[in-house]
Amino acid sequence: MFSIALFLGFFSLLPAPAQIKLGIVGTDTSHVLAFTSIFHDVNNPNHVPGARIVAAFKGGSPDVESSRTRVDQYAKELESKWGVEIVPTISALCPKVDGFLLESVDGRKHLPQFREIATCGKPVFIDKPLASTLEDAREIARIGKEKNVPWFSTSSLRYTEACVNWSSPQNLGVITWGPGPTEEHHYLDLSWYAVHPIEMLFTLMGRGCETVTRTVGKNADEITCRWKDGRIGTVRSLRPSGDYGVVVFREKEILQSPPKMRVNYAPMLKEVVRFFQTKQPPVPNEDTLEIFAFMDAAQKSKEQGGKPVKLR
């Protein structure tokens, strides 16, 4: 006679799935503490199983205040609270981990750090911004292809309920908005923070942006793109800050997000874990590169007094 208890007992003897061991590069963003808590703390309501942070390289950018003032503090907390080993070099991480979280808050650091990481031949999640210039973003993609190193980059805003539920070919036009503070060392000033509402725009509209126009205002910039099929998408970058939001236009309805959009890292981190398991980027690299081409065209439109600029 079939025994459910025997059946369940058999599965209880099977070894638990191996956890992916991850290494952090750059301890100068609050993401490293938030992500580690979500991976490690089973009592965290947003706990995501399947991965652990085992080691980290501090990195840091002395000329960026938000890096200089946090890098040592966050490294110390990773070590003392979560047992993360702090190592002196990126190369020291290689034998300890199955994959990398490239977390350096300074996008200028990502290309040289990715170049070094790529010698390990292990997959990489690159936190926002992917880079500080379109050229650096394209070079990261080139190196990844040459070294056969899977990578992907995304904003957690891609995984908000509005973006997940409303991404559709039915979308005839989209407006997004969000905080847009800048950092003086990033040539693509939108990449520092406005990349979040820009990521939302591309999640909802898909690839195909053709011509970008940027209007600069006192408290906000408005960046509008005409897609190749004639659709229009717009991002409003709010300064110094503001809430996130979305309006989606369809043939027979208009959808609008609530006044306070919920932003949760857990949905993104589930995709990060799946990426390290499968080596398949959940966000195509081509999507990320078009986002950078969009920001590059927006920067050139700004420099040209608001003239329309085609994506390179």
C-alpha cells in the first residue's frame, strides 16, 4: 500500500539544493546591505532563498562623496553582522564564489572592474548604472561576449507591479517619472538616478526608440522619444527628488499607477538568483544597451539646446 509518510520521508533525505556563493564588488551602496539581508535572513519578509554573499571587495571612489563616506562602514557591517569575508582584491574573490554582484555606486568603475571580473569566467549582475557612458556600456558588452561571461543589468523598478502587469504590445504610449538627482562625474547625468524611470519606460514600451528630445527645466527635465513605429514615450526626471509613477495609454483605456508606488528588491533578486542558476539574462543585453543609447542621445539633445537627436 502506498504510504504518503514514506514518500515524504524519502524526499526529506534528499540533500538541499546547493546555495549559490556570491561575491560583492563595491561596498559603497546601501544595496549591498539590503541584498545581503534578503538573501541571508530567513525571517526577512522579503527573503529570497538560493544564494548567499560569502565575500566582498570594498572598492570605492574617493572623489564621490556617497562612496567615500559609506564604503568602509558598509564593509564593516557586512563582515560583523553577516559574516562576509572582506578580501583585498577582485582576483581574491574568484576562487571563493560562483558569481559576482558588481555593486560599485560609481558607474565609471564598472568597466575596469568588469574587465577584471571577466577573467574569472563567472556570471555577473551589474547594478545600476551599468556604466557612465554609452562607450563604456558597449565595451562591457564586447568583453562579455569575447570572454563568454553572462551578464545583465537592471533597475528594481522594472519589477514593480505596474511594469510587470502592464507591459504589453497594446501600449500606445507611456509616461514615467521619478527622482533625477545627478552626480558631477557621470557624463550621462541621467544614468546616476533617472535610469530608474527610464528603465520603467523601456519595460513598458520595448525596444525601438529612434529620436530623443530633452527639455531642461528648473526642477525637472522632460525626455521624449519617438519610437520607430510612431509611438511616443516620455520620462520626467524630477530634481532633487520625487516619487515614481507611470501612465500607460492604450486604445480603449488609460492606466495610472497609485500615488506611492511600492518598490521592493525581492522580485528583482529572484531573477538574479535564477540568472546565476541558468546563466540566461532575464533582461536582454540589447535592451540595456538601447537604454544607454537613449541616455546618450538625451545628453546630446541637452548640449544642443533641446534639438532632437537620433540614437547612435
